[in-house]
Amino acid sequence: MKGGRLWCGIKKAVVLVAFVACSSDSAKEVEETQDPDPVVSPEPVSFIPVSDCVWSENPPSGISRLESQTAVLNNTLYTFSGFTQGLKIVPYTEILDLDTGLWAMGAPMPIGVTHMGAALVNDRVWIAGGFVGDHPGVATAEVQIYDTNTDTWSKGPALPSPRASGALVYSNGWLHYFGGLMPDRRTDLDEHLVLNMADTTSGWVSKAPLPYGRNHLGGTVLNGDIYAVGGQFGHDGAVDDVAYVHRYLSMEDRWEPLNDLPHDRSHFEPGIFTLNDNIFVAGGRMDDEFADDVLIYDPENDVWDHFCELSSELLAPVSRIHGSKLYVINGGEGGVCCPLNTVMTIDLQLE
């Protein structure tokens, strides 16, 4: 979105949200009970990030792609699958050392999918559902788990039925999958499924449904609460991007509406993340336009604002903050036509 104004500064001292999780065996299907590790509270930080939003280009990734999924563990960023030119799937894992800027290849996804949910659970990345293969693909219920220690994949408890384009997050010992599409690639789902990581053999169970079932939405966790952000109605054929934002209160098993995004927006799933009590959203699609900005959300005041302009309009880029840099990686420049291998950063001054 052209002309967005720079938002420089987060107004208060903050706490960096860490994703935590449980261990599982990586050599075989996850069938036994898992005991989640205790949640470790991060050290409080007292800096206020500000930036002039001047982008620098870094060593590129080995693969040009969009609509991948991502996870960050310590100083390492992982990208999983996605589309390259012609909406051909690239089921490969790339690994970026955030300290050195060097890329390496990881083990490819056993079942190559796009439109999958992804969540970091301790040292493992859970991948749920998705469309198998090149566009358009066939929906799957499979759950795949990547072990960052051994660079191997295993299977987790399958979803109750095939689906794709939903959000997957981890919070307080539970995985949550919500929203998405049925295999017909048109029918939106409002289902909200949870998996107890202390007893994965019990399988997925239903919780309060997501208001306004939708797909290509962003999901994230902040201070123990789960956020469902934006998305779209429908998929193949006519689509309708939406601006809805909801927060799930797990103790009450209910969703509450929050202030909408400034504009309808979808296709930013790998570009939503949290830092210091705030939610960030990078890139995406806004009906018939593509976003060229990074948004910031202040949950205390329920307010969205602009943080920075991107270097170009990007569909479904990967974005995270590590140390004093905000990263924007890959994505489709101006849509699905033009997947990128770029790694762009801005510096965040810490005051």
C-alpha cells in the first residue's frame, strides 16, 4: 500500500514472546504420550525498537519461492516448502544462520505440501494439513514434524479430515489449528481443533469455532492469547479478503472480536509474528492489490498502525525480527508471478 506512514517506536517496555514446546521421537510415528517441557519465561527487555526503514540486501536464499512456512529457533531461521515459478511446489527446507547470513539445505518435506499450518514446539516444527504437490494440489490430513536437532521428519497425529490453508499455533501445551479450506478449495472452515501435547494419542478435539470461518489467515500467540488475523473467504474463483481480527481466550473457550485490520488482507501467513507485546504483519494481498508495508498492532489499546514500507509489494513473504534486524525473505513480487530469493533487512536501533 503506497504512502503508508512510518511508525517509529513501540511505546513501552516489553517482553519478547518465545515459542515453546514438547519433545517427541523423530524416528517413528508419534504415538506415545508426550510430556511438555515447562514454559520458560524469557528475560525482560527494556529497549524500544525504532528504525529509519532503509532496506539492505543480504545474501539470497537458494530458492525463489512464495507462500512457504517458517520457524525461528535461537539464531536459526527455517523455511519450508512453497511455490516457485508457475506455481510449482518446492518441498525443500532451507536453513539460514541469522548470525552469519549463510544458507544451508535441510531434509525435504516427505509429503510436499503448500497451504499448511506451521508451529514451533520446543525444537520441532509441526506442519499440519495442506495441499499436496503443484497447484492446485489435493488436500491432506497428514501432520509432519521436523526435528531441528537431527534434520529428520516424522509423523504426528493426523487431523480429523483433509484440509488446507488454516492457521496452526502452539500455546501453553496445546496445538491449535483453526480456519482453513475443505478439499473442494472453496468451502471455508470455522473449525477450531486442539491437540494436547502431553497426550498426543488422544488426538485432535474441537473447541469454540472461529467466528467467520476463513482461510489464508494469520495466526499467532501473544501473552498466552491466540490471535486470528485477516484471511479470505473462498479460494479458487471469486475470493473476498477480510479484515477481521479475533482473540481466543483459552480459559473461557471463546473468541472475542477486536478492531479490524486497516484494510482487508490475506496471504501473510509466514509474515505474522510477535515482539515485545506487539503483533507485526508483513506483506500480503488486499483484494486486488498487494501490500508493500509492515503493520504493527498494540493489543493494550486495540490499535493497528504502520511500522514501515517494504521495498516492494510482496505476496506471502517470510518475516521475523532477530536481534536488531527485521527480516523480510522471499515472497511474490506483485503476486504469484514472480517469486523472489531476496533477503532484505532493516536495522532496529535499541534505545
